[in-house]
Amino acid sequence: MTENAALPDQMSKTYNASEIEQPLYRWWEAGGYFKPTIDPSRKPFVISMPPPNVTGALHLGHAIVSSIEDALIRYHRMTGRPTLWVPGADHAGIATQNVVERELAKEGLTRHDLGRAKFVERVWEWKRVFHQRISDQHRRLGVSCDWDRERFTMDEDLSRAVREAFVRLYERNLIYRGAYLVNWCPRCGTAISDLEVEHEEEDTSLWYVRYWTEEGDKYITVATTRPETILGDTAVAVNPSDPRYGDMVGRKVRLPVINRLVPIIADEAVDSSFGTGAVKVTPAHDPVDYEIGIRHGLPVIDAMNDDATMNREAGPYQGQGRLECRRNLVADLEAMGDLVKVEPYHHSVGHCQRCHTTVEPRISTQWFVRTKPLARPALQAVRDGRIRIIPQRFTKVYYEWMENIRDWCISRQLWWGHRIPVWYCDECGAQICSRVDPTECPDCGSSAIHQDEDVLDTWFSSGLWPFSTLGWPDETKDLDYFYPTSVLETAYDILFFWVARMIMLGLDMTGEVPFDTVYLHGLVRDEEGRKISKSLPDAWRYDPLFVIEEYGQDALRFTLLTGSTPGNDMKLSQSRIEANRNFANKIWQAARFVLGNLDSRASEFVPPAKPLAPGAQVNTADRWILSRYHRLVGQVSRLIDGYQLGEAGRQVYEFLWGEYCDWYIEMSKVRLRDGVQASADAARRVLVYVLEGCLRLLHPYMPFVTEAIWQYLPHRGQALIVAPWPQAGAVDHAAEEEIGTLMELVRTIRNARSEYGVEPGRRIAAIIAAGERLPFLQEQSPVLAALARLDGGRLRLAESPDSIPGKALALVVGGLECYLPLASLLDLERERARLRTDLERLATEIARSEKLLANRDFVAKAPQAVVERERDKLVGYHERRAKLQEQLHNLSS
Ligand SMILES: [Zn+2]
Ligand SMILES: [Zn+2]
């Protein structure tokens, strides 16, 4: 019986997650259990949840983040620390804008048809629907975060934080605007940062093109993978030490088709072994060429429009798409006889992370953050241990990236996002960056000013997340108490996107590290190790909502937590989820057994501080399970504190399933049956005590099934979610050793039984010479008899071996000698008869095989493999015969 309105009155026969999870979650949320109390005398434990994309649907990435963070949160909450988990959602600039643009396309519209204001309004409508959806889906994962503190990166106060951070950096000249080479996505129509470019190996061609000198007397051949960029060339470069071209340097060549004259220059950056050793230089479309261009003062000619169609610089190809232009230009070169050859080529090509379009390196005017001055303190914070990265090997990766960091392009040519807080004066050209929207130019007083069209990179606002969510830049109570946060937990693949930027911005804006620990988990892959994506045919099987419907949230979470180690990818297998669903049900059944044995006296067994009443009849089994449990508590706490979440979960699993269910419950059954009330009550007390404690240990891993069971069991307090974390207690070495021996003895007898094919129902005799263990075995003899299926009447315990029957199986277990009379194991006459029949059958087989192998025709003509197989068979027959003969001999002597 439970009085918890979220649960059925009685425990169902089997654990039914779908009946329990959602009502229980609503009960926790409504009960305010996810909210911290501010206690100035205690250091709080705080996590900012990595905000999911507002338009996204729940996937396994969210599931693993939630599982790890919720486990940490629930653990620390139970240890009594004020614990806060801040949830939120990210406006996800490009991703969201793409989704809404696709929707508009279905209506035959583009964002330009709507105009900026209407379009942004439309995105907000979308946001309202999808934000609710992702928050509700997150609730299905059982996250115990404080929903009243939920934040959205474009909330009014968070937008104010973004603006404050921008203005501060701008005023210190850490933000600047300029024309530089950026990664340009022609599909999204925006610049993207280096990190948003995904490189993939592609098969393409290398085109060898002849450029004639101004005078037309000589030519130089260059190789390129992007012939269309010839139209933006402003030089040809060779290595200064390349003897082939020494006399050419300083001369001019004509670009094919458009005939522009460009110089031949010498630059150390040219690799003489690539192509012909002479390369074309297109500063507007290639990062290496861009650098060469700066060194040699070359003009920068951008031959493309924003959408990667060719512009007027492309002459006859103006208006064509980049690939169309490539085809036409190559055809023209061939017709002119200036295409020397085409070779197959394999190289890495950058793609837009969001839409997968090939990225075009392109010169463009953008906003940048000067990262070097921000990176220095961020490096120092990790070097001096104020921030610890788990696993440690990622520290090196962090150092390398931070030491070689490049300026961060933060402007995006989008409409959805935080608009750059900079205005330009149309009269005097002044640039105004301000915390409040200006109405006139501070320099000349003109009201003809306009705001920059660009918005900020989404990661700019994400970088402020740990403190903007707590109220920064205002000095709020939350910011004062909960900042710096404790742990930043995320997938290792966004270490730079996010973690590095939070550290840089956190230190710069607040003067403090934003968190003291970075915990990086691996990626979840399918059973074959493939990255799980929507394109997999069985992707639906990895949809967390499907898994939760089918197996329950606890099973999914336990699988994710125990299957992963920090920083390593994991394979998610269906069978493990199923096994963990069975584990939930196993604990449920254990609880039903315990409850069934308390009956109406449940209230007498509310777990006391100490499970063994003074002067109570103490059984070694009780001392043993308590010792094992106390040992477990210590280990699990240590492992969780050391972020070894997987190992901690596995140990609770092993203990509950193995020692508690398979051994202690089975041992207790004997005492509950035999009618000695003091012993039975002691067992009841220990059964409840250990189970209740294990529910606490398992709660961070399987919150639903543990809370549900706890509500049915006798307990102290309102809810398991806020019950105190158990304390490790004394270890009882003597009891552990004694019960260890008993378990070994039972296992050995069970093995012997199965080896001799003894029917499970058959009770057998045993004589045990126990030495100094005699009193212990006498105490445990009913248990031993029950577990090893011995006949109590024919179980003889003695200090030393007395009359041992002649035909007996002798087993030696940790200083004990155990004899099982064969006559009690088996019906001797029948067994001897069976062995003889088997031996006769074998003799026939051996004769047949030997005859076959003696046949020269067979050995010469049959395939080698067949002959080999026959020989192996014969060896096997002989081995089997020897074994049967030995068994028969044992039974006869
Ligand atoms: Zn794109
Ligand atoms: Zn002005």
C-alpha cells in the first residue's frame, strides 16, 4: 500500500514503467523537489544544462547529457548540498532560420518576401511551439532541473547580457570589423566559423591549365581543383628555389578567356612537388593564397556573388553557378587547347555543418573577436588547476587549440539572432556601439543612422550561458550564490565550440572561472559503431522516446550510464537496454518479496539507523550482507566523486542482483519459513534496511523504479529524491570470509550435481569435515541444505572426517572437506547401465571410423578436409571413451 497519489495502491505483478514514470515526474515537479534552497553556510552544486536547440527533436545526444547530469544532480542533492540544475533552450541561429525558411518555401515564399520584421515574428511563433515540445520531451528523460529557472538565449534579460558582453569587448578593442577571408556558406548566405565547417574526403579532378606570357612566347602550366577560381586569380606563384621557373619570375601571364595580366611571383609557401610546381593565386577564395596576397600586395578579386553564382569579374560566365561555370570554362580551355591534362584527385573539402553545402572560402567584411588576449587567462585557469578537464587527455587538446587560436568570426548574415549592437552614421560615417539604441549620431548629431544588418554567432550567447542564466550582468541573489557553477558536462566534440568560449568569456566578464570541472562524455553509436543519424534505416530504434515507451526511462538511462566511460564513444545495444529493463523488474520483484513477508507489520520495519537491534539474535548472514552493503556504499560514493559513474552503477547492479537477490534473499527464505520469530524478524529488518539503502544508491541511475519502490516500502521522509545519501559503515571481515566460504561450498556442490546430472528435485546426502568452521556451519546448516539441495536428515557436520563412505565424491572448499556419497547422487545400478550402453555405442562408432580411415581409397580420394574431420572425430571418440570408463570405474570400486 502506498499513500502516494501518483502511484497505484498496490505494486503491480511486474514493473510497468509506462504506468509509473510520467505521474511520478509530475509529482516530483509539483512537490518542488527540483528546487534548491539557498543556504549560505553550504557550497551549492550547480550545473547549467547545455541548452538544446529550440527547434530540435530529442535525440540520444540529449539523453546521454541528461543521464549524466541528472545522475550527478540527484547524487549531490541527496548528499544534502543545495543543488541547482538550470535548464534552457538555444535559439540556434542558422538551424532555426533554415527550418522556418523551409516551411516558407512550401508556401512558395522566401524570407525576403516577408521582410525582416515579419520573418522574425514568424520564427518566434515557431519557437513558441517547438520550445514547449523540446521541454516536454526533456521531462520524459526524468531531468530534475528547476523549470522555474528555465532560460532561452533570446529572453530579454539574456539578450541584455549578450549586448553588455559585446559592448564591453568592443570598448576594449577586443571586437573589430574588417574584410577577411571567411568560410562562406552559399546556401545559408552567411559566414560561418572554422568550427562549423566539416571536412570530408572527396574524389575530384586536378585540372592542368596553360597560362601564356604577355608576349605569347612561353607558357606556364598550373594545376587546380577549382578551375572557376581562375577568374579571381591575381598572380601565379612558384617556389623561389625551383630551378624550372627561375627565368619566369617577374614576367606576366594572361589568364585564359578573360585575358587579365597577372605577375609570376616567388613565394616560400609554394610546394614544388604539387602539380607542376606553379600555382595560381586567388586571394579572395583561398586561405593560403590570401596570405600570399598580403605578402606580395596583390589585388583581391572576388569573382562570386553571395549565392556562389559568378559575378561580373567572371566575364562571359557572369550569372552562372560555380559548378556550371567550372564545366563551361573547362570546355572552353579544351577548345582553346590550353587544357593540358586532367588527373583524378582525392582531397578534403569543407562543408557547412548545418546544410552540408560545399563551403566557399571568401573575402568578406565581418565582425571578429580578438581571441588571443582572452585565451591567455583561459589557458592559465586550466594550467593552474582552477578548472579540471575529465578525462585528463583532453587537457592537451585544449592547450593546443587555445595556443593556436585564431580570431573568432562572430557575425552571421542571418535575421534570427542577437542583432549586432552597432549603428553607422549616414552623414559622417561614425560607428556607434551602445548599450541602448541610439537615435542620433553622437559625433554630428544626425538622425540618419542605421543598424548593422548582421546577427551574432549563436555560440556568442552560449558562451555566456553559465552566468547569463543566473542574472548577469545584474548582481542577483542567484548569481551571487550559485556562480561559479560546479560542472560543465558535454560531449567532447563541442569542447571548442562551447567549453573553451565559456571559459574565455566567463573569466573576462565575471573575473571567475565559470565552473571548476569539465566532464566530457563520448558519442553514442549504434551496435555496429556507426554514428547514429536520421539516415540510418533503423534510426527509429535509437529514438529515445521510442526506447522510453518500449523499455522505460530507467532502462535507457542505466544503459547509457553504465555503458560509457568519460571521453570514449559507446555502442548502444538493444539487448543491453532489454537486460536493464529486466534489472528494474528484478528489483521490483525483490521488493514485492520483502513486502509480502512484512504483511500487516510493515510499520514495524521502518529502516532504523542501525539494522541490528542490540541483543537481537545476530545471524552471520545478516552481518555479511550489511558488511557487503556498507562496503558498497563507500565504493559507490568514491566512484561517483571521481566521476566513474559507469563503474559505480555496475557495482550497485552486481550487488543487488547477485549478493542481495541471489544469495541473501534465498538465505532469508529459510529463516522466514522455519518459524523462529526473532530470527525471522532480524532477517526482515535487514532485508528492508539493505534494500532501502540500495534504492538510495541506485536512485541517480534509475530514478523512477527506485522512487516507486521506496514509496511502497516502509520509509522515513516524503520522497526518495530528497532522502539522505547512505553512509558507509564498518566492514565485518570475519562474516565476509565465513559466508564467502559457504557460498563457495554451495557453488561447488551445485557444480558437482550438474556434472553428474542429478535431477534438480533430488535431495542428496553430504558429510562435511568443517574444522574450526563447525559452529558456523551448524548455524547455517538449514541454509546450506536449502541452497545446495541437501537432505537435512543426511547432512553430517563434523570437525574432522570420520567414516567416509567408499564411493563418494570428495570436494575441497577453503579448508572444508565435503563428501557426497555417490549412491545418494545417483541410482548406481541405473547409472552403470547407462554408462555401459554409451560405451557400446561408442565402440561401434570407433570401429566404423577406424575401418574408414584404414580404407586407402577413402584416404586418397576424399577431400583432405573430410579426411581430417574423420580423424578428429576418432580422437574425440577415444577421449570420450576414456572418460566414461573412468566414471564407470568410480561407480564400481
Ligand atoms: Zn549552410
Ligand atoms: Zn554622424
